[in-house]
Amino acid sequence: MTNLQALYAQHGQSPWVDNLQREWLRSGHLAELVKTGVRGVTSNPTIFAKAISGEDDYDEQFRSLIGSMTIEQAYWELVVTDIVDALAVLRPVYVESGGTDGFVSLEVAPALAHDTDATVRSARSLHERIALPNLLVKVPATAECVESIRQLIAEGRSINVTLIFGLERYDAVIEAYLSGLEAYTATGASDLSKVASVASFFVSRVDTEIDHRLETLAGGNEEILALRGRAAVAQAQEAYVHFERAFRGPRWEALAAKGAQVQRPLWASTSTKNPAYNDLLYVDSLIGPHTVNTMPDGTVDAFVDHGTVARTVDADQAGAAATLKQLADAGIDLADVAVVLEDEGVHSFAKSFDELLQSLTDKAATFEKDGTN
């Protein structure tokens, strides 16, 4: 049994891989990852920008498309092709798990991050275009899109809520999921088991931002500096407390009786950015039932090689709460950190999307010049 398989078998955590590229599909590499224990795939505009811009695997299909559609339409054709192929690879996991795993995530266009109605239309369109049960459409957890999430769940659509950086917004996302399920039942839906959702709580970026703030605040104060590298795990562990609290009691039990699945916390951005920290800090510290950890492929390899398989996400809840209090006492405003990181995340994905479209535009011009389209 690999460490990835042990994560799920022993502690109920699903390891997913945060990457997708056509070469993986053609060579069988994704299928090999699934054999080692990977149970899902996440993607985002930055991942596809790297894959499509950096490889020639997409050129043949792109050439066939550019004469009959816009560059952006061609982009979506390229992406949808990869997603559909990945969904086929993961479908056996979906079936074996009874519809609780085996998902592949595809994100709506990042330019829609502050448009409630357009996000609903886009997510709906992607679900209808890729009418497969193990697709999760990714919707950002911006203030405007929390309502989008509620509406989409109320239509019975499976959603990966992305770009969650703080506890207050996480609570709002949970409420959107629960109220969305309740609205879905009000339409006459009696079986909620086909509606799946994960709440992607970003981790390492929190430490990157807070470490910088601590160094600015410390002025050489060693007690404050000692808090570096502790905020992200503590906040994620506190998020797990919020998760457990939300998915129990009469309200949840009424939905569970109709087959509803819990909205699992998904730990995202789990590669270690600071080389001074343990390379598996954001994996080893967040293991527990009903959770997902989506890891870049390098982190997957590292966990297979030397990860520690033990329940840790709720091993020291009091310690996590104490760390968050120490951070507040030191002058760290976690709510402001979440706002800054959300803005950066939306901007980063939008920038990647725009750069990719420009790269494809340049490639189309080259094909036309060479007479190869």
C-alpha cells in the first residue's frame, strides 16, 4: 500500500493531484497516478497556461480550430478535450467510491470572479457541455460568487469552491452549500446524493503573506518571529473545527437523510513555498476524515517517498486556536490577509488566462504565416 492509498484507507483523506496536461493523458501517466492512490484532479487557468503554452501536444488540435472560431473559443475546446479525457481516467474511482471521489475540476473564466449572474451562466454552460457526473466546476469564493454557489447547488450542480483564504468566507461558503441543498429539495428533489462539493481552503499562501507581515511587525522581537510558518496550518485546522460543527445537528441530518454529501474541506496550495520549512508541512499537518488534499505532482512524489500517514488535522485544536490568538495579539489581521490573498489570487488567474490567450494568438499568427493552419 502506498502512502497515498493509506491516506484514504486509514484516515479518510482523498489525495488529488493539482495538475493536468495532455502528455499525462497520452502517455498514461495520469492513469499511473491513479494506480498509486490519486483520487481526483484539480486544474486552474495557470495550470492550463503552463501546459498549453509550454507543449506542442496541443498544436494539431489548435490548428484545426483556429479557422472556424475565436482564439478564446479554441482555448475552451483544448481544455474541454483534456478534461473529458481525464474524467474518463477517473471514472472508475467515481464508481467505486459511490460518487464521493474520482472528480476532475474545471474553472470558470477568471474575468467573471465578481459577476454573480455571469458565473452562474458559465458554470451551468460547462456542466451542460461536459455532461459527466464526476465533473466539478470551480467557482471562486468571492463575495459576489457566494450567491452563485448557492444558486448552482440549488440546481443540483456539483461545485468546487476555490480561493478560500479565511474563516469568515469559509463559513459563508458552507452556508451557501447548505441553503443551496435546501433550495434544491424545495424544487422536489428527493435524492441529494449526486450533488458533490468541496471547499478549497488555500494554505501555503497564507504563511507567505503573514510571514512577511510578522517580519515587518517584529522589529527583532523573537517571540513574534517565532510565529512564522505557523499561521496557515493553524487556520486550516480551525477551519476543520468549523466544518465539523456545520455538518452535524438537525439541519444537516435532514439533508443527510435525503442522501446529501458533506462539503469536504479541500486543502489547496499545499506545496511549501519557503525552503526553510518542511517540504510536506501542508500535507502531514492536515490529515483527517472527510478532507481532500490536492497536491502539485512534486508534492505527490514527496509524500509517496517520505510522507507521514497519521491523523493530524484535529490532533491539537486548542493549540491551533492559541496560535491564532497569538497572531492577533501580534497585530496580524487575518480578515485583511484573506482579502489581500483573494485579490491576488483572482488577479493571478486572470493574468494567466490573458497571457495564454495572447500566446495562442501569437501561435495562430505563426501558423498562418507558415501556411500550416
